[in-house]
Amino acid sequence: MFLITTLASMSAGQQVLPSLLISLITIGFGFAFMEHKQPSPPVLKGQCPYCDTAIEVPDQAAGGADCPVCKKRIVVRDQKFHQV
Ligand SMILES: [Zn+2]
């Protein structure tokens, strides 16, 4: 890809800068796409108010979640875990 662009700019004479810009833009888009492809789901980290285990629950669980360890109901308030 880069080699082809370089060869094209060589044969085209003084078009090195535009070709270089196009290459950089292509690489930039590639990185943006890769980052977009692997989004890390937002999670809320903290300690279970019942068993003190370090847990994380999906951030979408605005109302509350169940502790994956002790299975008790946790209420999420102000980005922290509380007992029901
Ligand atoms: Zn727990």
C-alpha cells in the first residue's frame, strides 16, 4: 500500500506531499476504525457492600445489579455500590 503510493508519487513527479498526506489519512482512518471496532463496555468498579469483594458491573445497570459472588442485590448510586 505504502510502496504503491510512493511509486505513484515518484512517477507523478512533484506530488509527494499529497500522496504522503493521503497515506497518513488512510493510516489514521485505519486506527480510528480499529479503535471503534473494539469498544470496551463501560463498567463500574467497586466493592460489594455485603461481601467486600472487588466487583464490576455494567455501567448501564443504573438501577442496580446483583453481586456475582454473594448474589445479593446491590443498588448503584453516585457511581458507588450500596446495600438495598
Ligand atoms: Zn457480594
